[in-house]
Amino acid sequence: MIVAAIALGDWIEKQRETSRKQRKIVKQMQEALRALPNVQKGVAAEYGFQFRTLNGGGLLYRAWRVSLSSAGLEVYSVYSPDQKIELAEKMSHELNYWIRPGETSGHDGRYLQEWIEEVSHPERFRAGSIEFGVYASTFD
């Protein structure tokens, strides 16, 4: 999973819409990911990508993110169609994986292999999407 998260950062850095500031954030996060399980002080950032696409008669929003701070590591995805769906269906398309220092891991892991596969080729989601973007930001 960490290897896939670092490779996703490499891909984000190469995208034309990624700003210089975002590239710097990605590099810093990748260094911190490589240093795990130790978390560097002052690291509080996340990166990923998202898109919107037509889904039948509506829209579908999806996002993939890697977040790291002193609070822990969170790797997650979002699956959000603009129509009501059952929670089981939603969760079959989402990952919520987190590890926090001093706590037991609170993750479902159910979607982990799919997440790794999806972030290994994010460019395939660009084709046919109405809106596609990369994301890298710090937070407090």
C-alpha cells in the first residue's frame, strides 16, 4: 500500500495541472511515507486525485487520497453518486484505512487491493470524465 501511495505521488508530480507548490507537498509527503513508521514532526498533508463523470442519468464523484500527519496515516477513497444507494454498495467502492500511533488500527481493508490497482493507473479515469483534478495540500 505504501509503495502504491508513493507511486501515486510520482504520477501526480508529472501531471500538467500540478502546481510547483503541490509538487513540493508531494515530495515532502513521499519522504515522510518512506520514513514510516516514524512520522516527521510538522508533516500534515495529503495528496490524490478525483473526477466526476456521468453515471446513467446523474453524476458520479470519486476520489483517492493519502493523508499523513502526527495523528497517523489515512489512505481512503470516496464513491459518491448523486442518487441514493445502499451503504453496502457504497462501501464496496470505498476504502477507509488508517493507522494511528498508540492505537489499534481502525480500518476495514475490504477495498485495499482495488485501491492499489486503481491508483496504479489513474490516467484511465481521465478519459470520459467531465471534471478531473489532482490534489496536494497541507493542513493544520
